[in-house]
Amino acid sequence: MSNPSEKTRYLLDKNVARYAIAGLRYGHLRPLSREELDALAFWRALERQGASLFISHTSFHILRRLAGYVEVQTLLDSVDVLWPTRYYARWARRLHEMTGLTREDCAQVALGSFSSNLAGSILGVHFLVTCDQSLITGYRHHFAALDRRLHSMTVQLRAPFNQAALPRLVEPTQFLDK
């Protein structure tokens, strides 16, 4: 994951993906919400940067059924899908036990550490992009303990899983402000 020539990888949570799709769909019909504008600006900036954008396998299954909508297909054409790897379920369970975050939030964070694309050429992502303030607050509050726990878990694993890391959480606005 530390190869300097590799692209930075971003996992869009379902809300960021939903805001981006809504922004595309309704931008010509009504004023966009702040979240929709931020999601679209974030997406555009990352595409210009050449970053790798991902959605979860769960979001993919939902969006695939809606691919007849141009906006949904546009998003699907711009992202790759992250699939759980070995240790994903164990890490999601431990995240939930340690933080009390929702199972869905823990699944997103676990996917950020223990996932791959269909080709199996990557492990995890560098950033999890979310607007979910309770996830951000809870994750940041528990980050040091989570980092220690993940390290104690990964030192016992074989490659490539021993390289798993926690994703950084970022809001679309934080990235755009940098």
C-alpha cells in the first residue's frame, strides 16, 4: 500500500454516492443541497487528480438494479467495487465490540482495511469518504485503540493481510479545503 506510484484510493460511503447521484439527477431541476454540491465537487476533484474511487459491494448491488438511470450508470462507470477479503468479518466484529458504532458503519471501516477489487490487486483504501458525523466522531474517538488492535491482529497474519491499515476518514469538504 505504500508504493509511491500507486493511486490514492477512496471509498465513497453510500451517502456520498447518493448525494452525488442526486446532484446529477436534480441539478438542472432545483438548487442542490450543500451535501450534493460537496459530493459532486469532491468526485470531480478526485477524477481530475486521477485517484481511484470505490464503492462497497453492498452499494454496488443496490445501484446495479438502478443502472437504467443515467446518473447511476455515470457513477458506476466512474468507480470500482470493493469486495470483502479474508479477515473482513472478524475485523468488522471487533470494530463493533470496541466502538459501539453501528454494524453498517463498522462494515464500511472494515472494508477500508480488508477489501480488494475483483482483480485482487489492492488491499483496502487510504480514505473512507463520509458525511456521517456519528461515524466520524466515534471513529476519531476510538482511533488510537483501533490502531493498536489492528496492529496486534495484523502482526500475526500472512502477506498481504499483514499490511492492512486503518483508512483515514475524510468528509468531502475537508478534502476540498486542503
